[in-house]
Amino acid sequence: MTLRRNARGKRPQFHDAPGLDQAMSMILVLAQEFSALRDRLDTVERVASEAGLGAAIEAYRPPQAVLEEREARRQAFLERLYYLARKDAAEAAENDSSERFTAALDDIAKG
């Protein structure tokens, strides 16, 4: 049996403007990604500088396998970024409701 990847039911909405909750979720994913990336890049720059590798980094041209790995990572990132938009579209297609969400929570609570 495969578990469903998305929670069933209508997600709570915090903002009145349509799409604002999705936008906020996307912004938070981007902020998380940016923060982790900035820390990692800072480490790489410091290590490279201490090792005298600045010119080698500038001259690097990634092989096809590296380009493909980067694309896979980028696609995984986009999946996280657009998670709520995809979930909302799937719920709309299934005609989900807040009642279904509440029923799902009740089922989980009952164990």
C-alpha cells in the first residue's frame, strides 16, 4: 500500500486575499533555501580562498553528469516551492472541502 503524499482536506487559510497563503509558503521555502545556500557558499568561498583556488573555480566548466544532477536538484526544489499550488489544484479536482479536512483530522485523532 502506498501512502498518499498530500494531506486530505481543505488547508486552513490565514489571509483573506486569494493566493496569499500560497505566496507566503513559496516565500518561506525560498528564504529557507537561500539561507542554507548562503551559508554553504560562504564556507566554500572561505575554504577556496585559504587554498588559493579562486582561479580554478572561475575556470570550472561542469560536465554533463553534473549539469544533470543540478537539474534534478532544481526540479526537487521547484516541487517544494509549488507544493501548495499543486495540492490546491488536486483538491479542486477532487472537490475537497473543509468538512473532509476535519473528518481526516478526526480519523487521525482516533488512531
